[in-house]
Amino acid sequence: MRTVGRGLVVGWLLAALVVLGMDGRLPAFLAWATLGSLLVLGVDALVRQQLSRSRYYRPSLPERYRVADDLAEPLAVVVAVAERDALVEQ
């Protein structure tokens, strides 16, 4: 049923293009359709770009990573934080 429906829609669109071509209005239709499509695609791209997250957005690191990255912290503190986080995750 879907294939028949698609075929029917494509057939009607081709028939409309043939009629526009015979009437001499096909170039104007194609120009307007192209400009309208480009405008819609441009607005869509702009909206998507504005709504997307910033590439500079980073979620904060868990405490175990911050402690492990701090070279001034003793190893015992780093291990204790990692063990505490491992117990919390279970």
C-alpha cells in the first residue's frame, strides 16, 4: 500500500511538472521552489546552530578526577576518594 501511495504521489508531481512545462511556467516554478527551499534550509540550519550546546560546554569532572589531577595531593587521599566513589556507585 505504501509503494502504491508513493507511486501515486510521484505520478501526480510529474504530471504537474509536465503541465507547468507545457504552459511555460516551469522555470519560474523551479526558481521559486529552489529559493524557498534554500531559505527554509538556511533558517533551519540557523535555528539548529543557535539551539545546540556550545562546543566549550563541558560537564564538571567528578571529584576523583580533580583530586587525581592535583599533583599536590598525597596518593593516600587520591586512593581514598576513588574508593569512596567506588562504594557510592555500587
